[in-house]
Amino acid sequence: MKNFNDKVAVITGAGSGIGRALAQQLAAQGARLALSDINETGLNETASLLGLDEDRLITRVFDVASRDAVYQFAEQVARHFGAVHLVFNNAGVALGASVEDMSYEDFEWLMGINFWGVVYGTKAFLPHLRAAGEGHIVNVSSVFGLIGVPTQSAYNAAKFAVRGFTESFRQELELDGGNVSCTSVHPGGIKTNIARNARMGSGTEKITGSDPDKARRDFEKMFRTTPEEAARTILKGVRGNKRRVLIGSDAMAIDGMQRLLPTVYQRLMVAGQRRMRR
């Protein structure tokens, strides 16, 4: 898909961050938009910034962890616009907790949004993309879908799963020979509110040596890339039909480290964490 003019694009997590930036850039390129978020205030702010009428924009508030809600949204979008061409499964949450101390409720909450939300969005919209004759699905993983990190086991599990799901799906689409494709996106540190809004388990302090609030602040210091830069990179990846998109110099460095030191990197992570705790 080389241009987005008059294409119908679905974006989850559109109330802030990368989702909002994607909406703004796609709108500027003539796309029609179907936006969702669980945060009604944020979603309304995005819609207000776009200033589009209902011929080019619809919004809906729901949780992507609800399969029924995602399928209902897919039907609504197809009914309203008559077609769907692009799907950005972008909604995500964060959780900091050790495996030992993490509650099953928190683990299931994160997996419901970060993994099952991607699966539901992919399967619900795929028939509509096929019917349109062309389409592209973008599933947002993370650099934490490339490497494991202490206190991020749940997030790692979801993002590794998104990566594996998307890479397998991409091959199936190619073997099918249709006009639908997909891309796995791996952002590094993006300047969004995800860390600030993260759930933090009681076990993080003994692992990181920091209380949860300090851990959030320290994590945010590593965020280097703006949502606008991330959105531009993602859309460039769609136009180039890329299998994998890395966002930010930190993502490229982490990808390189994992390739060169596929197991040794874990020792480096442990050593670095120990130094930080001194």
C-alpha cells in the first residue's frame, strides 16, 4: 500500500501517544479513520485535534480485551465506511512485577489487552480487509518482544507472543497469495504515558532497588523517540511492506545486541541491574 488517501484506517489506543500521532498523520494524508480507546477523554481530545466530520471519522470507547466489543467495532466500521484497509493494533498497557510477586489478575489484565487485543483486532478485521481487495495489519510489539527484562515477564510474554503471532501470520498471508499483508512493530522508548500509567507490583523494589514511583521516573528517562517520529516510521514501514519495523536508535541497538549475543545479553542485563542497585 503506497498511499493512504481515502483508505479506511482503524487505530486502537488512539487517545494518546503513537495512536494519536498515527491518526493525525493519516488524516493529513487523506485517510478516513475509525478510532478507539478505553480512555474517553483522551479519545475525544484526539478527535477534536483532527477536526474531521463523520464522513471521515468515527470513534468508539471500549476495551480491546473484550472480543465481543472488538467484533462489534469491526462491523460498525465496515457498515459506516463500506470498507476497511488498514488496522493498527496499537493499544497497550504496562506492568512491572517479579514473577514471584505478580498477581494472576494483573497478568491476565495485561495479556488481555497486549496480546488478546491484537489477536481479536487481527481476526475481526481480516475478512473486511480481504473484501476490500487490499489491506495491511500493523501489530505493535516492542523491543521487549526481542529481549527479556527483569520485572517485565508479563510484558515480555505478551510482546514476544505478538511478534510470533504476527510473523507466522505474515507467512500465511504470503502463502495465501492475497492482497493483505502485516507488519510487526518494535518501538524502543517512546515518549508516552505508558510507564506513568503502569501497574507496579510489590516485588519490583527488591529486583530494581527502587520504589515503584522512582522506577517509573527512571524508566521514562530512557524514552527518546517522540510519538510523531514513531508514527512516521510505522507508516513508512507499511508503504514498504516491511516484515519488521524497529523504532528508535535504542531499538536498533537492542536488536543488534540480541542478534550478536542471543544469551549473553542476559548476563549483561543482570550485571547492569546490580550496578544500579548499589
